[in-house]
Amino acid sequence: MRLSSAGVKRFYNPVRLNFTEWGNWETSILEAVGNRKALLMTYPQAEASGGLFSNLRAVLGDDKMLWVACPELPDVNEHRGMHRRVRNFVRDRDDIVIVAVGGGSVIDLAKVMSLARSQVDFEDIFTERIAAGKHIDRLSHVPVVAVPTTAGTGSEVTPWAAVWDTQSKKKWSVQGRSLWPERAILDPSLSASCPREVTRNSALDALSHSFEAIWNVNHNPVSDVLAVAAAKGVLRHLPTVIAQDPRDGGDDEKALLLARTGLSVASLRAGLAFSNTETALAHAISYRITIEQGVKHGAACSFSLPRVLRLALEQADPTRDALFQEIFSDFMTADKLAGRRPREPYEYLEHFLNEDAGVSTALEDYGISGEVEFQERIRQALWHRRGRNFLLAAHLKR
């Protein structure tokens, strides 16, 4: 959604959605692929782990499936070699579709690799588009069917992708109309085998997307509704998923199923929200922490949320304040019923992260010496492309 010259806001998302019942994702993939040949991109452990990979082979058939293993955190140097391989696969063929099965890194990589159809060398794409910060709107691309196996990234419904360079300690956000997936297939059962740490970090990424869509200069009525529902979904369901993980002694299968489904819906809503707003200050702060400290993305972009929320609340904006109050309305009601004074939204958020999600919000745990250095990190992040989306960016940079 963007403002037109007449001040009218519009919401746009072209991705076709299949939200399947628990464990019925195979039919949706088969329908999405149709008569085309599938280039399967997935995490490297997929073949060794059997289950999911075997099911995909059974559904698609070896005669219709090519397989490319994706690194856990693809580096720009790995993009170069993979781009050549994919370009050879798709050359002179119109019957190819990329099926990306995995977390955000896999789906982001698939989006970038889809540009191989243009037959433009990756160095040219990287230098002239990605590193230059230009939109990728007119390059021909292979259609992408995104099948997330985590609940949090939202990449399956956005036109964004991340490209990392660990050697130069840089991260680029790629965007453009050529990066929208053709279809997203969501099935909560695909996240059931995720380790606890992956589940938590993915959900915290969705929580960050929710807040970032609200304190964003590009916010709009549609993204607001989606973001509030997404944040409430993560706050409600993540503690249950953590507590009921059978690997940690959980034994309530029904509660776990409902919570996994709730997280998948929350992740989808957050993805749809920021597909039109982009991210903002918390993500701009996080990139340096991930590269320098090796902190997983979900933790890196969520530990600062209480501080950024407090900063947003200090500036009077009744519409934004009302949304933050709505997110924590259940917490406030519980305090009132118990005779306790309701706390500020940022206090509830900090308690949730520390106690319910098990994520520290202490600055020293992220290589930041204290509040003075953190304020300097904020000032630096406000000049980042994503940081400029923060509602108060123009005011704080003065």
C-alpha cells in the first residue's frame, strides 16, 4: 500500500495463498507445479533426513524434479556459483518453476536465483541492482512456489530478499516486483519438527515484523489490522509451543497442534503486513549484530523491541498508541482482574521476551556496552534504508 498523489492508500499483494490442513501440503505443491518441471531448493539436511525430501520426490517424481541444496546462511559468494547452475537449468526452457522448501534463507535465495531466467550474469545483477539499492522490477524470472517450514519469516508473501556478505560484514535488502513468489503454500505440520531454537527465533522474527509494520511511515489500515493480529498471535501461541514440545516433556498434542497453527497464521499475517510497509528501525539495528556477534536473526531483531517501542510511545500519536494498547489488551485485563496496576506496553513486551520466550534484552549480550552506545547504534541505524522507515526517523536524526 502506498500514497498516491491524491493521498489514497492502496494495498497490493499478488501472491496466491494455499493454507492447507495439517499434513496436506503435497496436493497443493502438485497443483502449483502442474505440468512444469520443478527445481527444488531446500536445506542441505533434507535429503539425509529422509521424510520431507522423500515425500517431495514421491509427489513430483524424479523426472520432474531437480534438486539444489541451499546453505544455512547463503553468502553472496555462494550466490555466484549457484546462479550459474540455475541459469544452466532454465536456459531456453519455459516449463520450469522453483519450489523453495525451507525457512527464510532458502526462500530468499530462491527469489534471487529466480532471476537466472534473465540470463544476466549475477555480477551484473549484484553490482547494478543489489549493491546499488535499486528495485528489481523488469528482469524476467522463474516463478517461485514458496513452502515455508518455519513460522516467522514471511518471505513467502513479500517482494524482499536478503543477501549477506560475511567477509565484508554487509547485508543487502533486495526488493522489486520480480521477487514476488507466484504462490505460497502454508501447512503448520511442516514446522512441527523444527528445533526449539528455530521455532523461537522464527516466531520472534514475525513479532518484529508486526511491530515494525506499525511504527512505520508506510503503515496503512490494512497493515495495521494484520500486524496487531499477528503480534497477538505470537504472544499467545509461542509460550505454548515451547512448553508443549514433546522433546522437552510436553504431552498435550492438541494444544501443541493448535499453537503451531496459530503461529503459522501469525507469521502469515505479519508477512502480509510488512509486504507493504517494509521493516524499520529494529531490523536496521539487528544486521550489524548478526554479522559481528553471530546472533540469530530472530533474537537480533527482537531484543531491541521494548526500547524502540518505548521510544515510539514517547511521541504522542493516538492511532499508533491505540494499536500498541490493543496488542497487550489481554495482559492488561489480566492485571486488572488480579488487582494489579496495568503496566506499559514496553514493560509487557520486555517481560514476554525475557520470561516467556527466553530471550535476553540485556545490551551486553549483543556486544553493546550500555545505553550510550545503544543510542549511537540507533542514530547510525536511522540512516539505513530500513531505519528511515521508522516513524520518528526524521525527528531523531536532527
